[in-house]
Amino acid sequence: MFFLCFSVFDYYVCKRIVEILKKTDKDSKNIFGQYTSKRLLDWQEIVKLYEKDNVYLGMIFFNSLELHI
């Protein structure tokens, strides 16, 4: 059985997924210009959770420490 590690979906991966979905789901906007794609909205919510309280900044710091070890 295959299990995904939580760290696979870090902040940068989630941001990249949102960028890709914006390109592929560009026709799924309502009359106000907001995206209506459920998967795009879900991934945007995940990115917002990372950005809440600047959690992603801690990830950046941790990743930079790993590069120097």
C-alpha cells in the first residue's frame, strides 16, 4: 500500500498546483471572474492555510537549514 508523506505537499508544491490549475481550468470562471473549479478552490484553500499565521515562512527556514547541513 502506498502512503504519501505530508512533506510531499509543502507550500511550494501547493502553489505550483494552483498555478497549473489556473492555466488548465481558465474557462471555469463565473461572471465576476472568480474560479468555480472545485479542485482549484480546494488547493487555494490549502495555500491559504499555509499562509495563515505565516506557517510557510517556518518551512522556508527549515528547508534552508537542510541545504546547509
